[in-house]
Amino acid sequence: MKKVLAGILVLFIAGVCFLNILGDGQSGQKEQRYIVLGDGRAGELTAFARDEDNIEFITKSGADIEWLDGEALPELIESDREFSCVVVMTGISDMQNAEEYVAVLNKWGMRLKDERGADLCMDSVNPVNEGVFAPADVEEFNRIVKEGLDAQIHFIDTDAKLRESGFSTTDTLHYTEESSELLYELLIKELRDLRTE
């Protein structure tokens, strides 16, 4: 009888191992693939993307809520691209539209989940030096959006982390290469942390 039980136990363990092998190596978790929809500042991060980060950037200089709602998200949801998470990195061009961002992101967050099984993340508008835009406007935009988003939409606050770490701009708005690289690494870390929640 002990030999029979031992045999059953061995078969059970072998079956569990086989099922894990059939998965992607992470206990059946789907591989995360990220698409960033962003503006010119987001476009500057593409230089630092690595294959293992599974991240693709779709950017447009001056991208705003109209581009996001009327072009980028509709085209993405109908595309044959594979993705598990969409990250929005716009807002600097139209910070006066914070409430509209909340409505649009909440709408698309539901559609992405229902139609593509994907998550939606909103990255904060990131810091500026006093000039074309005011730092206080960035903070107010981020506050309104963060407080208004539905619970299933992740707000990634790279703004606070970049300000804590220190950043440099070339024209009060666009980042130096070093600050762009730092922003990229902060974003990737936040996305990886979301995966483990």
C-alpha cells in the first residue's frame, strides 16, 4: 500500500511540473507586453528600450486628448498588436483638460479590459522647470487625474519620483539624455512592480 501511495505522489508531482512547463515559466502568468501612447517627451524614451522590457512606443509630438481618444486608442484596440497593458503618457500639451482625461481614460479602461483583456495605466505628466509650463499646473493636473480614475486604472507617479531623484531639461520642458533615461528606468520599475501586486 505504501508503494502505491508513493507512486501516486510521484505522478502528482510530475503532473504539476508538467503543467508549469506548459505555462510561460511564471506559474501560468501571461507574458506582459506594454504599449506606450505618448507625446514627444515619451518618444525620447524609445532610445532606452530593451528587448527584454517588452515595450513598444507609439508617439506623436504634441499629442493631446483628441489624439488619444480619437486616433491612438481606437486604432490600437482594433489592431492585431499583442499587448497586456497600455500606458498613456500625454497631458503636457493640454493640462487644462484634466477632467476630460479622467472621462476618456475611464471609458477606454473598460473597453481595453472587456475587448482585449488588457490593463490601462496613466503615467503622470512629468515635471518641468518654470518656463513654457508651470510646475504647479503639472501637480494640479496629476492630482485631478489620479483622484478621478476608476480603481482598475493604474496611476503611475513617475513625476514625484523624478522630482525626488532630480532632473534636468534642455529648454524647461524636454529632458536631457540622462533625465530621459532615468524616467525610462522609473517607468519600467513601476510596470514591473504592478506585475507583482
